[in-house]
Amino acid sequence: MSTQVATAGWPPAGDVFDSACPSRSVLDHVTSKWAVLVLAALGTGPLRFSALRRRIDGVSEKMLSQTLRTLEADGFVAREVAPTTPPQVTYSLTDLGLGLTEHLTGLLDFITTRIPDIESARGSRQ
């Protein structure tokens, strides 16, 4: 059975099980705690940096900036700077980011609805 990610077209998109595959670094980027929360927050619509930081409780300014830069470099987040003084920066999801966030939303929904079961499982192991 092939570990190739199925896509239309050729060449194959990638093999996440191969350590040399570029998809491995993207997987690392989008599955970090802060990236998942940034993508989910932007899934509700564009947000300015300060609103995004307020929405994601516990994220430092440094981590939020770093996460946004990484997601922007990977093509998931767009950064728009309004020509005002001081400049107003708004972040939004690209089409690529919207597609990814649809999948992440399912994961977050699963976790939040099943947290009692997860907590119960944790308790039974202690």
C-alpha cells in the first residue's frame, strides 16, 4: 500500500512518511498548537493582530508573530497592511488556508465534544 498523498495530477504530492519530503515541514507548521488556534480563529473572518492575540488566550506576542509569519510563508494566511498611521495589519485565510481550516475544525470539534471521554481516560491511567 502506498504512503503517497492522493491528489489529482502528476507528480504525486508527497509522502509524509519520508523524512526528506517537504510535506513533513508543512505538517510540523500546521499542527503546532498556536498554528491550529490561529487558523481556527481566522476561520471566523479576518482579524487584526491585537484581536487575534485577545482571541487566543495565552499566546505571547512573539509566538503569534512567528506563527503568522510561518503560516503566511506557507500560503495559508494573507497579511494586509492599511496605509494608515500607525499601519493597521489585518490577517485572513487564503483559499489554501480555508481548505486546511475546514479539516482542522473537524479535529477541534471532535476534541471539544469528546473532552469528557478524554479526561475520563486520563483519570483511569493515574
